[in-house]
Amino acid sequence: MKKVFIETYGCQMNQSDSEIVGSIVQKDGYELTTDLLEADIVFVNTCSIRENAEQRVNNRLVRFGHLKRKKPWLKIGVLGCMAERMKDDLFLEHKSVDIVVGPDAYRDIPRLLEEVESGIKVANVLLSEEETYSEIIPVRLGTNGVSAFISIMRGCENFCSYCVVPYTRGKERSRDYRTILDEAKDLFDKGYREITLLGQNVNSYLWKEGEDVNFAKLMEMVAKISPLLRVRFSTSHPKDISEELIKVIAKYDNICKYIHLPMQSGSSNMLKKMNRKYTREDYIQKIEMINKHIPNCALSTDIITGFCGETIEDHKETLSMMDLVGYDYAFMFNYSQRPNTIAEKKFVDDIPQEEKSRRLDEIIEKQRELSFESNKRDIGKEYEVLIEGESKRDKNELFGRSSQNKVVIFNKGELKIGGYINVRIKDCTSGTLIGEVIN
Ligand code: 5AD
Ligand code: SF4
């Protein structure tokens, strides 16, 4: 039986896609392996969002090329966003690549694998308006048996000016809610206790059939599966997050009190250029709405620094927004110009690299302070934690997460992974809470 090794780069969506690919090849008679050296086929599921994400993949492909010299029968496949963006050019840039498959063509992998056996190079990068892989039950890769992702929709049509995703992942489409519920129930029955519903913009989830099912309704249905099943979601677009959804989050204890709401920039000028379709004031209103209904809600964000024409004032507005919201966590990036995006065509990438990095450092330092402050405020409080695994630091300790998505470390005792435990926070760093078990 031929063995397939899948390596994943980039977002959670890619992780979820790799699990779909794993399921497709397994069904076709291939075996999955986690040992690169015993693989007959290597798939790299790739990300194009920033140049350095692509660079990492390029370096890996060089390494796989070396491997192929020792094992000439090894087939190398590129999946995901880089496959879609670069198409046949990948064959030119990496002589070792045999197969190129875009995000909507994974069902075609068995046929492509058969064709490639005759020594030719094969590609399928067709985007689809319907494909959601809805009935494919993903294999769970690299799982702790406690948390899993469920992809609820694909694609994105927001066309933020800096972003390559609408081009690599195509049109937005939602998956039949019944298949999502089935997958969630199945995971719960298998012992999973936390699922994250995934989409590029989950707020525009919509299944039209009889009575419409929007994202708020879907969340409610998933939450009702069991009070022991935690539900999370990612990602929300600030322009679309609704009061209806916030109220649903507030209503169910098992919907986690954590919202990732990418602001990108605190400056209305930048937001306009980014085509985000909200202003600084709109964003603040959404935060106020969240805080009103869910006072204990943790918030995280994405920030891009050094976008085209960003002035020091714009940058300061981002810093002041961070203070205003008091994010618990943030993902922070230098702007990276991507080929064929609106920004690449319309604007000049004019902030020098050193200046981008200087601003990014300021933002990272600000977030470190905010995260530390937020963690310090938790000292003395009690949280329910879902136990996810052994702490890497100390075998006698376990770690898990609070509803607010904060990592908590505590003594192992007789506790089991996958169980819930109440802890009181007694100390913290800027990245972790340290708790003592109270029941
Ligand atoms: N450069 C830097 N960051 C980007 N992101 C998307 N495109 C780019 C880019 N060209 C960031 C955004 C998005 C996150 C997933 O990646 O912040 O929310
Ligand atoms: Fe990219 Fe904007 Fe779509 Fe997110 S919402 S994937 S940043 S275009």
C-alpha cells in the first residue's frame, strides 16, 4: 500500500483541508504516514497570504527535491493557495514537483495520482462555485482527540485590497448545515469536546432551503448538541458580525466567550484603502456591542502594519485602538505585497522594510503588555478549563484552555485529557495562566 505524507502550512482552514485530502486518499486505498522518510507521495498544503509563507514552502520543496534524488519514485504534490496562485509555474520553479492541485480540486486527487504514475506532470486548479466537500468525513490529523475543526464554508468575496485569498479560494459558498451538525455530533460521540467552526468570514454563512439558516442559527444548533461540547468559531469580519450572533454567544455557556475580530488597522484612512468597508468608529461600535452583551468576552485581532501610504498618525491610531479595546491576544504582520491583488495594482508599497519592522515591534510590544495586563486581571478568578494535553514544560502538569481561549497550566493529579476542571488562577506570564485545581 502506498504511503502519503501530508504537511500543512498556513491557516486552520488549510489544516481542515488536509484532513479532507487525507480522507480522500485513504478511501482510495492509500495509507497515511507521519514519517516523511517512508512516504511514496508527499503533499504540501500551502499558503500564499504573505511572501514569507511562500518562502517557507519553497525551502521545503527544495528539501523534498533532495529526498527525491535518493528515492526517484517519490511523487511530490503541491496543494492549496500556492498551487492555485502559481499553477503550472510551480513545475518550472521546482523541477521535483509532479502534482499541482488547487483548493477546490481535491476530489480529483485519486485520478491525478493514477496519471502521474506514467511519469507525466499533472495539475487541476479549477475553482468551483459549489464544492464544499460537504459529505466527506475528514480524518483527524495531528489531533489531541479533544479539539477539532469543522469547515462550514469556503472562499471569500470581500476582496480586501491586500489579500490574495479571494483569488486562490474563489467564491464564497456555505455547506449544508445538516452535514455540519452530523460531523459535530460524530465528533462528540468520538470523545471530542471542542469544535471550531471555520470560514474566511463565518458571519456570511447562509444555507437557503426552506427556512434560512444563518450563522447565528447554526451556532445555536451546534451548541445544543451537548452542553459538554464547547463551540468556537473563526473568523468574523467586523462589518458583518451581528447582534443576533452576539446574543446567541451570550446565551449558551458552551459557546466560548472569545471573539477573533480582525481590525487590520485603527485608521479609517487605511481601512478605506484596505477595502474593509468599516471605519474606526464602526469597529468601536461593534466592540461596544460585544462588551454590552458579553462582559467577560475575550477579544483577539489581526493587525497589518506598514500598508501602502501608512503615516505615523495612522500607525498611532492602530496603537490607540489596541489600548482602547485591550485585546487579549493579537496576530501581527508586516504588510506583504501579493501579486495581482488590488493593492498591488493600485497602490505603492512605499513603507521601507525597516520602518515596517520598527512599527511592528511597537505593536508587538504593546500587545505583550496588554496580554500581560489581561492575564494579571485573571489572578484570583476561577475558570472552567477543558484539558487538552500534557504541558511541554513539566510532565507533572497539564494544560487546557478557558472559555476565553487562554492557556492554563495546572497540576496533573489524577486528571484526564478531554475532561473539564475548575481552576483558580494564582499566577501568570504574558502568555500563560497558572492555576490550581479547585474540585
Ligand atoms: N500582508 C500581511 N498580512 C496579510 N494578511 C492578509 N493578507 C496579508 C498581506 N498581504 C493578514 C490579515 C488577515 C490574516 C489572516 O492575514 O491580517 O486577517
Ligand atoms: Fe482576505 Fe479580507 Fe477575505 Fe479575510 S475577509 S480572506 S483578509 S479578503
